[in-house]
Amino acid sequence: MREMRPVRPGWFNAFRPWTLHGAVVPVMLGGVIAYGDGHFNLWIFLLVLAGGCLLQSASNLLNTYGDFVKGTDTVENSLRSPELVTGALRPRSVLLAGLGCLALTALIGLVLIWHIGWGILLFGIAGIFGAAFYTVGVSYKYRGMGLISVFVLMGILMPMGTYYSLSGSLSWEVLWASIPNALLITAVLSGNETRDYLQDRETGVGTFSSRFSYRFSLGLYIALCSAPFPVLVVLVASGALPWPCLLAMAALPMLRSTVLNALAAAGDRPSNMSLVPMAFTLNWVFGALLISGYIIAQQFLTGAIYV
């Protein structure tokens, strides 16, 4: 049985910097492909990376605020997000911090528009909408749209937007390469919804997972964690990605641990609480290996790197 660590309420936990895999990996993936295609500007790349991290931070802060004002987060379930229910932070402060992150993202967007043109505005609007209205306003989390929005907005549009910011064009390769990582980013949110399944059912939150059985939710989580590996093999075999990207298959032992933990989650609360950290660790490792595969293909191999 895993030992559960208490969460220390405060700004660090409110920002949740360990969740930045959802921005860093997609941006780096789009950036490394742009570099290989001869389109790279370090300063623009760093601006996009900063914008992605700010969007993720805004989403975290506004999610904390939205769940609190809707009564989803309470003292009874303060283990998952204790900042507001324990009084460690003020709701208005968290709201303003989230809006501040969005404002900084918008400023970065203006620089990118000046650099590459108005086309990037569509990516920016989608990103800001996704971060702002997850649990505030439209609250699409409560409408069961969280998983699909994360898959599209963070998994697909973020690497595509990065590539567009650097090149001024779109790329089929970026789209195909983003799919395995998009599945893993979605797995993290699926783990979140599975972890909170009972509380969400009781409070009527309406997440996608809470609309089905706990077994279905757990199965979806396992499927999302597992699917990137065969998808990657198919993409490489079809010639969509260079074969060094198979380096990401080295994360398979970590997948085994993640699945075993998930299978124990129904009867073991610490395992249930570990669903999210194990998924985002898998995402970090798989993403880093996938990006490393691209770097190896670009820097050290010549000739045919596509099957």
C-alpha cells in the first residue's frame, strides 16, 4: 500500500507546477519538428513555451476557484485542493492570479501576431477559452467535455500552434506526432476524474467519467495510458514519424507500474490517489523520449529515417 502524503496548501500547490507537462511536452514537440524543418527562432519558441505554461497555470488557478465557488471542493475533500476551503488563500486572490496569467498570455499572443500574422490568433483564442472556462463561466468540465477538450486544446492544438508560430504554416507530421502525447495528457485528466469519481457523483459535478461506472472510468484511464504505445508503432511503421521516435517505447516498464496501480485503485485509496501522479510521470517520460528520438534523428542520423 502506498503512503499518502498530505498536501500543503499555498500558492505552490495552487499553481501545480508539476502539471506543466501539459504545456512543456506539446510545445517542445512542435518546436523540435519545426527545427528539423528549418523553422526555428529561439526567442519565439521561448515565448510560446512561456505562454503555454501561463495557460496551464491559469487553468489550474481558475479550476481551484471555480470548484470552490460551486461547492465542489469542501473541507471534507480538502485533500485534493485545500487552498480555499482551508482559508490558506482568498478566493479573490486566486481568481486575480488566474486572470493575470491569462493577461500575460494575451500579451505574448500580441507579440506572436506581430511576428507571424493573424493566423496565430485562432490558436490563442482557443487556448485562452479552454483555460478560462473549464470550471468558470461555461464550465465545460461540468458538461462532460473535459477529456475531449484537453485532447484537442493541449494535445493537438498546442504543438500545432507552436509549429505555426515558428513556421507560419501547418504540418501533418506535427498532427500525427501529437496524437500519442495527446492521449497521455488526456489520461492525466482521466485519472483526476477517476480519483474524484465518488465525490463528483455525490456533488453532481457531471464530468465525463462520473456519467458512467467507476469500472468504465478506470478502464478508460488504463486505455488512455496504454494506447500511445501501439499508436506510436503504427505511426512509425506507416512512415508518418521517423523510426528513432520508437525510443519512447522505453517507457513501457513505467506503463506496467501505472496499470498495476490502476488495477488496485478500486480497493486502495492511496492507489486511487496515485492515478494522477503516475499518469503525468508517464507523460513526462514518454514525451521526453519521443522528443529525444526526434533530436537523434535530426542530429546524429543521415539518410532514410522514415520507414
